[in-house]
Amino acid sequence: MNSPRRGWKVAAWCLASLLGAGLRPAGVWAAEGLTYGSLKFEENDFDFGEVFRGSEQSHRFKFTNLGPGPLTIQGVHAACGCTVAQVEKGRTYQPGEGGQVDIRLDTTNFAGPLVKTVTVMSNEALLPDRTLTLKARIKSEVEAIPPLFDFGDVRPASGATRTVRIRAVTAPKLVVEDLVYNKELFAAELVQEKDDWLITLKLRPKVAPGFLKEQVSVRNSSLHLRSLPLPVRANVLGNIDFKPDYLEFGAIGQGEVAKRSVTLRGTLPFELTGSRVDLLINGTRLADSAPLIKVETTRKGKDEQIVAIDLKNTAKTVGSVHGKVYLQTTDPTQREILFDFYAFFR
């Protein structure tokens, strides 16, 4: 059986642990004049059930300050741009007072089961951040097969095309009224095939190399999703490929030189007409990087060149090195090629 003295020791140890962790019982806060409110929501999650894609859903989460002190809602944060949360930010609620967080959910870009969260931040002492959860099952009147235009790795001069089929799921008949897209990057063709619609997207030949992220909006006669978004993704390759796409020099001692190289190959003959370097040591850009780095090119054929990079540690500073090498070319679509390099000066 525990003695009264042992019970007091346990209680004292528990209180000390709370204080060490920055947690104080309500009475301690009150004694220090630091009483805060206690946030209590009537519900912490809400299920919209089955809703149509393209519809906007809204819900109000009500809360009360259970005391013993004032409660301030400092802000709300939604985990996704599809969710908008509104609250009287900065307002102070006295014990017993209540308020609400109004949330709107845009279902345009989703299908199937959906879970989204909103974080409510307050000055509550023990649980300053609370999470509200929204759930829904999204069904659509219209479907796209496949759900996006995915070109993958592609060269613009290839004239690559991708086709998506649009069809009604619940509506008896679907009419595609118009297509909205970037006409400088693509050409589009719309063809009706019985009750379906075929959209063919063609990449134009002068698209700049790099990762392409666009969207085609399909305006149609559905009730809830009048503008169906179709993502477009492509990794547009240039006429010149280079490997590796970055250089790692490792640790370089004072006075030492590390050598690396990059190989460039072109689908058409090309020339390298110049180069420039940006070099940073510990995040500070050097005004003159010439004493530390040398860039030389060697031709191995009409469509292949080797770029040799010598990096010498002549700096008086120890630390991390990050740089960029820019190569100017005669290729009409890749006027400049960029790759990064990394090192550590010992």
C-alpha cells in the first residue's frame, strides 16, 4: 500500500514534469495571470456524402470557448487550394462565447473518395492547433479516357499527338461546345464519334525545351461540370542532350584541382559560341570566378562536343560551393544550356 508521503512525491513529480514540458494545469495558468480559453468544436469532421464533380460544397463548423480565459482564433490553414476556410481572424471570444469556421470545397479536380483537412490555430495553451476534416465521394457526369494528355519525353519537331475520349456517365447526351487551350503550344481537333467526343492535341514544333505543364478546358453541356479540365504534361526535349545534367566535385583541398566533364550530343550539327559561370560559396556570389573555374570545349564530331570543367580551390573561405554553367549555342531552340555543379572547399 502506498503511503501518504509517497503519494505527495508522485504528485510533485507529475507537476514538475508538466512544468518542464511547458504544460501547466489551468490553476497554475490562473495563478500566473495567464489564463487562456479552451476551444471546443461541436464536430471535428463532416461527410458531404456523394456529390457531383464540379459542385461547390460548404459546411459550418461551430465552436465554443469553454474557458477559463479568453480565446483568440489566430488563423486557419487549408491543405489544398480547392478548400477555402473563413473565420473572424484575431477576434477574442470570452468564456461561453461561440463562433464558426465556414469552409467551401471545390470538387472540380477530383473523382472518387476525397478527404481534405483544415487547421485552426488559436492561443489555446495545450492544443493550439485543431484539425477539421471534410470527406466526400465525388461522382461525375462526364469522364475522360485517359484523364490527361501525357506526351512523356518528346521532341517538338516530332509532331507528336495524343487523343482523349470524352463521354457521358450519367447524362443521356453530351455536347462538347468548345475547347480552351494554349494555341501557341498546341493544335487541337474535335471529332464526334456516336455519343463520344475525341479530342486530339498536337504539339507545335517551336515549343521550348523543358517540362511543360498546361491544361485544356472542355466546355460541355453537363449540369455540374460545364468546364472539364484536362491536364497536359510533356518533357520537351531539345535538339541537344547533355549528360550528366549536374556535376558533383566532392571535397577539394586548398590548392587542389578537381576535373569533371559533360558530353553534349545534338540531333543536328551545332556550335558552342561561349560560356559564363555563376559561383557561390556559402551562399555568397563571387564577383570574379575566373581564378577558381576553367571551362573548355572539345569537338568530337559534327553532333558531339565535350565540355571540360576544372574547379580549383584557391578561395580563402571554407564551405559549400554551388555554381551554374551557362553554355551559348547556335541551336535555334536551345540558345542556352544550363547545368549545376556542387563541391566543398576544405
